[in-house]
Amino acid sequence: MTESARPASASAAASVHPLPVLLLITLIWVPTLLRLTAEWSLNPQYYYGWAVPLLTAYLVYERLAFTPTPVPPARVGWVMVFIVLCALPQLPLRWLGEANSTSRLVSWAMSLCAGGITVALLYLSGGRPWVRHFGVLGFLYVAVPWPIFIEQPLVQGLMRINAQIAAEVVTFAGVPAEATGNVIHIPTGVLGVNEACSGIRSLQSTLMAAVFLGLLYQCGVRGCLLLVFSGAVIAFVCNVVRTVFLTWQGAFHGIEATEKWHDSAGFAILGVVLVCLWLISRFLERQETAGREPRAERREQE
């Protein structure tokens, strides 16, 4: 009885097409994404969130062409229970979200529930191969605002460090400057390093770009982590350079000059960071491709 059932289940799994499953997953994520649009619209740090669903759709589209053959899941009962457990909190969370539209914990709870259902549906439809193959759907999490207890200390720390380094560099170059907290005192006035200049925006945008490029070029887990680390370092260094440049402009041309160059310097830094990330991702892609060939040869020999 068991042996005759296996071919039937295998053929049924092989006939599953990913598009209906992905459409169902999209519908599951819609309430969460709609909630996140408020933060994307009002908070400049998360303007990039509008691009994340489109980039995720592109990553999934790229992988549809070589979708692996579905494998029947080993345990269906426990997966169904898991889906129910993830679905039950959705309605209460939506009520809480209506009462507190700015709660990021509610956003994360809804996102985690949607992600759990996503993994379960992929597993039921195609087994572990589909979970690994369409794991790029996890890219949606880069658009979820960071919890306040993580974001605020990081922003405050970046502002102070940025101001301290910029003051030291400018002083070393011959312009007397002193940093007090996130404020830089220069001969022409006082220059404040606020949240917009702290580097958190460029850092978050860089992390989004690093993860996307790592998934697009299939750099592997280590490659993605290296991209994220490299992007964070490059973004921090470039933002310090930006602050030094603005401080220098303020010292020689007045505080008003910093407003003139503020946005232009920010866009220039973002362009430099993206180009660096693209070059690193292409290098990692070649390294990953070169490493796959020996592994494939060893498997064939075995």
C-alpha cells in the first residue's frame, strides 16, 4: 500500500506549478505590505521600501526559469498545524495595528507570521528544494522598519562617532574644530550632525542593495554576508568623508554652504557605494561559479 502510494504522491508533486503558490503567497503578504507603506511614505529612512516588493518580484521571476522538481513533503500534518498557528494571530494583529499605526513590533509580528506561512506553503508544494529556491522571498524583510530599541541607539551612536571623526580630520587639516556629542563647533558657527547626516539612511539603503545583489548574482550565504559587511564599511567611510567635506565647506564658506552641498554629497556617496557593491558582487559571483564546477565534478565521480 505504501509503495504504491509513493509514485502517486511523487507525480502529484511534480505536477504542481509554482505560479499559483506564489500568487497565494503574494495575497498573504498584502496586508503586511500595506501596513508598511505608511512608514515608507513618512520616514525618509525607509523610502527605499517601495522598491523592495518590485525587486523581490524580479528575483522570483529570475528563478522561475529553473524551478527545481517538487519533492513530496515528509510531514504534512505538522506543517498544517504550523500554518494555522501563524494564521491565527493575523486578525488580532491587524486590530492592534489599527489602534497603533506606528508600532513596529506589530509590523514585525505580522511579517514573521506571513513569512512562516510562506515557508510552510513552499514546503508543502515542493519540499525543501522549493524552500531553498524561493528563499529569495525573504528579501521582503529588508523593508520592515527596524525596532526602535535597535534603531535609536544605532542612530545616536553614528551621529556622535561621525561628528568626532570629522572634527578630528578637519582639525588635523588645519581648521580648528571640536565635537560635542553630535555637534561640531567650527570658527564660522555650529554644524549639527542630525539623523539625516548620521549615515543610517545610507547604511540601510546599502544593506538593501547588498542583499539584493547577493541574491541576484547567487553569491551564496558567505558571499551575501561579505557583501553586507563590505557595504556597511563602505557606507560608513563614505558618510564620514561627506561630513568632513561639509564641515570643510562650512568652515571656509559659511554654514549656509553646507545646505547647498548637503543633498548633492549624499547622492554622490550613494552612487559610489552602489558601484562598489556591484563590483564586489560580480567578483563574488565569479568565485562562486568557479567553486561550483569542482564540486559538480566530484559529485559525478562519486
